[in-house]
Amino acid sequence: MQAVVSWTKETNALLGGVINCAGVGVAAKFVNDGEPHDLELWEWALKVNLTGTFDLTRRVVSELVKVAPQEGEDAERGVIIMVSSAAAVSTSLLKTLTTS
């Protein structure tokens, strides 16, 4: 993030927003061979998908508030796009709910 902000300052380029599109899926059963789902694996997925998205967004917003508002009635300073995959959710849920 800091490298992008530095680059925009050096080149006078406009920081126009961010696209959050990183994500991971955790496809595992709640119980597999008598063992419960690995909590560390679950927490890792939450860290990447939720905390990572939140962290990048908060960092970008702290820079976007410094950008001069665009002309127009909404005075936009930039955009934040969050990409999600329905396929990843469907696959994870399907594998989690499937029994052997």
C-alpha cells in the first residue's frame, strides 16, 4: 500500500481506489475420521478473507480522504470494489455438509 501511495506522489497519478479480490476457501468437513475441523485452518481463512479485506480497505480509505474530491454532485474521492466468489462459497459449503 505504501509503495502505491509513494508512486502516486512521485508521478502525480491519482489514487482512484482499490479492488479487494484476494480470497481463500477452506473445504473441509466439520468432523473427518472422528477429528473435528482444524480451527487453525478456519482462522487462517478468516484472516485472509475478512481481516485482510478490512485492513487493506482501511489503509486505502486513510489515503483516499486526502484526495481532492472530483467534480460533480457526489464529490467522489475514489472507489472501493470488493470481489467475492459464489463458487468458492458453494464449494466450501457443499464439501462441509457432505457426509462420507
